[in-house]
Amino acid sequence: MSTTKEEDTTNEDNFLLDTGLEYNSKKLFNILREWCENQNNYELTKYLKKLPDIDFNISVSDMPELSECYEGETILIQQFYIDEDPVRNKEIQQTLRFNCINRSIDKIILLNEKIYTEEELGTKNDKIQQVNIEKRLTYADAFKYADNNHRNSYIILSNIDIFYDKSIEKIKLLQLHEKLRVLTLLRYEFLNNAKLSHCKFDHPRPDLQDTWVWHTNTIDINDSLTELTNIEMGVHKSNNHFMHILQLLGIQCLNIPETVKSYHNHNVMKKNCREDNVSQRHYNAMFPYIEKINTKNLEEKKNNISMDIFTSNNNLFSYIQNNMENKQIFCITMTDGVLNNLSLYANSVTQSKQANNKLYEIICEKVKNSYDYTFKNDNDALEIGINNLKTYETTDKVFSWQLNHDFVKKYKESYLFLNHNYKKKYGFLGDLTNIMTITCFETPWLKSISEKNVLILENSKNDFSNEIKNAKYLKNITIDKLPDNSNMSMEIIQTYVKDIVLKYENIDIVLLDASVYSNIICVLLKQNNISSINMGFYLKTVFNIIDKDILNQYSSHIKLQKIKNNAFIII
């Protein structure tokens, strides 16, 4: 059957809409909209209606505890320019003067495309130091300059129309000097010289960060980091891609605008923001922490899952560690678009007793392409589909996906169905938690089982026996090979699991990739009192191995490994 990928997806979605199966079609951020509708001083509802269609991964900021003051110079880095609009130019000059008179800012470094006169700057102040970099400012430029010239200092990086009040002093209470943290702040709108106490958020938007604050003691600057952050400031969504890079590095981003206030001085109805001409970027956004609402709780109510990979890694680490310490058996399965649609199809056929041959052909083709598995007959497909759906009843947690992941876009209806019916099971992000947190975070989740006896169940087409030495976080590994795909069946899988239980008496946890049977085996292991995690396609990353598919999908992510000196083996 010859159809395009778009046609395939549409056919499946239309079918799932017509099955009569229960699912909740509310958007994932409906809980946030409901909150916004109840807040008289926030007009975010209309904006939020667009969010699920925007290519963002969205999380909610934590609020850290304030600690003792750690002193150090506060350095503001910006890039000055002369705007062609004289009114707008006066706003820029006014903003620079505001920062000059702020006693909490020690120096203002202007990394400019040229050196400007005092008349052009609109002020004369000893705090100001101009450096001619002869080009548009990038995040990498700021990192390198701060690292080379201002060690043991607090760095504030922002657009030239942002200024601060005395609350900027609170950056010294946030342990930035010893914790891997960066502030990414939503701004207040400074309207027509209003009193600062009267300024409000335009919206509590998650995608709008004009200020970045870090301490030069905690972030290691090297060639790999500067390559990845060589992103021009002022380009549309550049701030969101920059946040994505920081979070992949295991840096905790905090959006706490009520604690540290920044003000946007832009009343002229003109935008200087250029479009991002780089395709396939990843974008992250973060709702601010708002004290009276406690927005962090909204994230938990929303989906019982953090959309921040930093938090997802920590949650997964704690979840495994706590269960291990308390000797609680658990299994973590993985949601997958192809198998989900197979499961819903099988459930529909079982209930209606009517098959959809066209859809069945599409699903068979996708299972073959994704899992290298060919159904033996119609009953084989129905049996796998029904048993995979049943795993959602038994599993403890499910790996989900970021909102901008292809899985959510291509298999929206099955995602919504499972998210609605089993949302309490959804616990951790799937792809990036398994790939990036293994090597990029200070406490990757694999460390939670570093002292445990780990059994790896590898697909018959893989051979990790010679790669155990590369699994640096796991000290006690045993590998067992699954039956060949062509010989798999429910009966064979059940027998295989029973044999595993008898063969390995001292195993603490199983990590596996078993093609279409992965979730099913996880549940069978749990029923036999063995904990397990379905890592699927990403099992190879335990051994620091990637293949061309992962390399193509996560090229910028893989470069981050150089920063942590964890080079992957590419096959």
C-alpha cells in the first residue's frame, strides 16, 4: 500500500476519533487556562490557547530557598545600539541610565558592534566599559567574556531595554556560586514612566526571558559549550533554544520574577526581533513561579509529570532509589505511538468484531519499520495490541514525551486517550531522560542503581557483551539475550520470563529492549517480583553507544557529551 506519512497519520487519527473509545480531548494546559481565567490581573487565557501548537517544551519554575549572602561583583552585560526611531532610541538611553544609577550593579559591560560616544550613549558613567566585538552579541560571547574577565562574579546578561531595581541584590541569596543554576527571568512592563510598584507582567508568559543570571564559578566554559550557544541574542525564540541547551547540561533554570525583578522599557510599537532561520531547533519555555498561586502545584495537577528534563531526571532518580531502599517492586514502561495505535485498534476490533483492513495494513507497516517485527497473523497483532494496552493497568510509571516531540504530533489522539485514562501513571520524560541525563547531569538517574545487580535483556540483533566496560555508572551487569523476533509469541515470552526468574536469583532490576513485547515483559517481571525499566530504543545509551538514528535526531544533544568528557561510541 503506498501512502505518504502524512496520509498514514491522518487515517489513523480519523479512525481513532470514530472508535467511540473514551478519551479527553482537552488540551494539556487546560488546567493553566482555568487558573488564568480566575485571575483578574492576568490576561493569559487567549495566549495559552495557542501554546499546544507552538514548538515548545514547557515546564514550571521551582522557587529555591533564600540562603546567606555570598558577596561578589555584579556585572551587567548588554549590547548597545542606536535605533533609527528617535523615540525608541531615547528609551534605550534611558534604560542605560537607570542601570547606571542602580547601586547593586557594579559594572556595565557593553559588548558592541562599534564604540559609541557618550552623547550617543546618552550618559557618562564610570561603570560603563565598551568592548568592540564588531558583530551581533551571542550568548557564547557573553559566556567567554565573563569567564575570561570576571571570575567569582555574578553575571547578568540581558537585552539593552531591560533594567533592574534593588531586588537584583537577591541574586546573592540564591546559591548561584555553588549550585548549577541560571536565572531566566520574565520581565515587568515599564509603561510611560510609571512607578515601579505599579508595573505588572504583560502576561505570566513561559516563553519570554530577557534576563539571564549566573555565577562564573559554576559553569565550565569550553569550545563545545560556546559552539552550542553561538546564538545571536534578539533573534526570535533564541532565548528558548538557549534555555533548552542549559537544561540539557543539567543546569537548573529558575524563573522567579517576583523575587528578582526586571523591567522592560519598550513603549514604541515596533519590534526589532528577527526570525530564527535555523530549522529543527529545540525550544524550552518555563512558567514563572508566582507565590500567591504556587504555580509549581499546577504542573503536578496538570499531568503528574515534569516537562523539565532537569526535574524529570531528579524525580526518576528519587523514585528508583526510594523503591529500592524500601524493597518495593516496580516497573516503568514506555508509551509509543505505533504500539498505542495498535492497542487501540485491537481494542476496537475486539469490541466491535469488525476489522479495518486499510488501517491494519498501515499499522503492520509501521510496526515492521519501527520494530523489525512482522505479525504472524491477525490474531498475533490483536494479542500483542490488547496485552500492550493492559500493561497500562499494571505498570507503576510510564515514560512520556516532551510536547514538541514527534510522537505527540503524529499520534495525538492515542496520546490524549492514554494521557486521560492513565495520567497518574505518566511520570518521566522518555527520550531525553534516557539519553541525556545518563551523562550530562551531576546525578544521572543511573546512579540510583549503580550498586545494584542489573540484568540487561538485549534484543537479539544487539550484542552489548563487549561493551560492559563502557557502562560506567553500573558496576554489576549481567546480559541475557531475548528470543529472536521471528520466534516471539506471548507463550514464548511468558516461558522466557519464568526462565529468567529461575536463572537469576539475585537480580535487583532489569533494563530491557524487547521490541513490541517490551512493556509486556516489564509487567510479567513485576508479577514475578522483579523490578524493571523499558528503555526501548535507548537501551544502548547505557553503554555510551549511539547509532545514526539517534545521532540524526539529537545532533546538538550529542555535542553536549564533549562538555562532560563522555564521548559516545558511534555505530
